[in-house]
Amino acid sequence: MNVVVLAALMFLQTSTQPPEDTKLPKSADYTIQIWVQSSRLIRECDTDTTGSTCYNSQLLSAVIDRRKYELHRSRVDNVLRPGEYKARLIADKKPRREEFSREFEILFSDGKTGRFSVVGESE
């Protein structure tokens, strides 16, 4: 009897833990503060030899480290509410001193994330 109870408890413990690849990201890894000032959807289309495919994308105006940026995320149907978000830098390329390419991953309140590319900068 005790063996059955012990086996059942071990099964419950392992079955209630999510698999390693489905765990939510750790909030402590997102150390960059992003202030989203505005968000809007834009319509984009890809065209190839088989035709066109159109989809919505998000375009954000945001402040990161006192710099103003435009951030872009493809294939999204929702507007992101303005406010403060935590993020982490996932790509930072500088081919020349005057140019750069960056990608941020923003952490949402539900623990999921979104990847945004920097498509503009202003003062």
C-alpha cells in the first residue's frame, strides 16, 4: 500500500512540472526598461511568383535608455498598450560606427515574450 501511495505521489510531482522547453522566461533576465509611448498596426505584403500574402505588424514608438526608437514585430494582430515593459537585448550588430541593427525581446505580463527589431531612431 505504501509503495502505491509513494508511486502516485512521484507521478503527480513529475506530471505537474512543465517540460524544460515550455517553462516561462525568468523576469531577472529582462533588465532593460522599455517605455512604449505608442503602438499601431500596419499592413504589410510579401509578393513572390505564386502571389501576395498580406499580414498585420506592430510598430511601436518607445524610449530605451533615454533614446527614442521605432520597434517592429511582424505578423501580429493586436495593438500593444503603452506603458513600461522589461526587455533584453538579443541581437546587437554594428557593421560601422554610424549604423547598427538591434533586436529586443519584450517580456509581457503573462510571462510570454515578443521579438522586436529596431527600425528607426530619433533624438
